Amino acid sequence: MKARTVAGGLAYLLGIGLSLVRPPIERLACVEVPSGRVCTGVNTPLLLIELGLVVVGALLLGLDHGFKNDHELNGWLGVAIGLGTAFIGGYSGIWVVFLFGVALATLGLLVYKVGRVKHGHG
């Protein structure tokens, strides 16, 4: 295995693992009186670190794979980054991030498939 592949895999898994250990949601100092629910907010720097690790990891993995054309690479990056983003958003309960990840993965899959068909790879 190449060093870039190992570093990419570790960065990707570190981003996912960090979201499991420390989701980017934090409790705020307020309580909704009728329901007794505690207010929560998004820890933006932690979310950016987790998403950044997923993006960098996917990029390192993708660049080391050796795709036939740029459409395949871009599509694969869309799928990999989208799935990581959707996992982080879904596990944390940040539905906007989850939906963004699903949309990105869907678009990435379309680009990957169109790129393979357009360039004769079936």
C-alpha cells in the first residue's frame, strides 16, 4: 500500500470516528420551560474538523487510485465525501448536513456513471 492511501484512509476514518466519539452538538445554557427540553447548538469548529478530515481523506484516496478519467475521479469523490458527510450529519442529528451529504453522493454517482458511459467503460 502506498503511504498516501494509508494516510487518506486514516484521515477519512478519523473524521468518521471523531463524529462518533464527539458529535458536533453541544448543550446550551437554556431550557424550554413547558417541555423541559434542553437547547442544543452546533459546534461549528468541530463539525468543520470532522468534515475536513473526511474531504482530505477521500481526496488522498481518490488521487492514489488511478481512475481512467476525471469524470470517474470527480464522481467517486462526490460519493465518498457525500457518504461521509451524510453519516456525520445523520449520527449527529444535523439534518441539513445529512441531506447535503445524500445530495452530494447522488450527484457524485450520476457523474461517475455518466463519465464511465461517455468514455466507453460501460
